Amino acid sequence: MPKSSDHKQLLHLVFGGELKELGGVEFKDLNQLDIVGIYPDYASAAAAWKAKAQQTVDNALMRYFVVHMHRLLDPETDTTHEG
């Protein structure tokens, strides 16, 4: 089994908040953004995103997002094997 240091970090940020309108991506109040966390890979970020999204399913304006931070830090990052 490979050590975690053998894998290239592909950092992902999970955050969300209440949107101003359905279908938009502008938040109602930036001071109320929920920063869920930063995760070492897409799979763990997706699990955190799913859990938060399910907790807020009754609020149609509440949205959570996964940001591929590694793409911002290193635009040359190969993400074809993100899984």
C-alpha cells in the first residue's frame, strides 16, 4: 500500500451558503459562508459536500460547492485520474 506521501496532493475546498436566487451563484451574505474544510483528494471532498448538501436539502437556496484548489495552485496539474 502506498504511503500518503507517495500521492500527489490534490487539495479541494468545500464551502457553501445561501444564494440570492435559484440558478445563480451569488451568495446572499458572504459573512455567512460555511467553510466546511480542505480535503486531500476529490473523494473525501465529495463525501463532505454530499453530507452538507443533505443537511440543507430543505432550503432550496442553500448550495455547497467543491473547488479544485490544486488547479488554482498549479494549473498544469493533471486531473484526469482524480477519481
